Amino acid sequence: MRDNKQEIFVYRTAQFERCLDDLRRERGGFAAMAAKKVDEFISCLVSGDEQTRKKFSYTWNGEHRIKHCKKIDLVGAYRLVLIQKDDRFIFLYAGSHDDCFRWIERNKGLRYEVDQATYNISIVRDARNDTAEFPEDVLEEKKFIERYEEELMQQLDDDLLTRIFSGWRKKDQN
């Protein structure tokens, strides 16, 4: 227990640990700073440091694809993905904004179960990926995003990619 406050349960999935290891390997840069921010967030959760915890902000857009899912802005375009329900924090993924988006999309319907005797947590993947529980506006936004991404992908060709990334290649060669 922590000073008459509710006890916090923190669970870190194996995939989450691999994500952090990958971010830490990037010496310097936003990835390494994001890993430090994750460590700082977890430390302030465990210690009960509410002042430090308030420095972390949840993303503006809620996450409807996974029940009780939250995303935290870290640094740059990096995010932390977790399930938070009451006093339980299950850390799922950390990475770039795009990586987190893809991870959540692949894990729609994910939920967890807690064994009340042992407090062991089991991650349960919903094979149905049922979207029936989503509000209508979320479903409409999802359709819009899918159409938009399809249109963008149709416009990509080797010539366009070469023009976009040619500046990067020149910088790397110097």
C-alpha cells in the first residue's frame, strides 16, 4: 500500500518489454527519450508521485478499438499504449505514432482477465474483432480513414517515392 492510497497493479507484457528494449537501443534521439519517459511514468505510478504523473498527458483522441485502452504522448511522435482500469495498468506497446496505430489495429478487441486469487493477468485476444460496440461516429471515421489510405496508396509509385526520399539519400552520402 502507498500512504493510505489505493494499491497500484502494474503488468508489463513481454511484447511491451521488447518494445522498450528496441527504443533504448536507439542511442540518443526521440526513441531513447521515449523509453526514458516510459520508465519515468511507471516509476511515478509505483511511487505514487502524482505531481510527476500529471506531467504526462493522454492523447486527445480516445481509443475505441480496445476497451479501457489509453495512449500517452511521450516525446516527438512516440506513444505509450496501455489498458487502465481502476488500479490496474497493463502496459502493452510503446513506439512511434504509426507503429502504435498499426499495433492497435492488429489487436482490436483485446481484453484482459484477472485471476483474483493470484492477481495474474491474462491477455485475451478477441478473434471476432467485433466493431458492433463502437459508436457510429467511430465506425464512420474508420471507413473514412480506410478510404483515404487506399487513395494515398494508389498514388504511390517508384518515381514519387524516389522524389520524396532523394533528399535523405544525399544527406546520408555526405
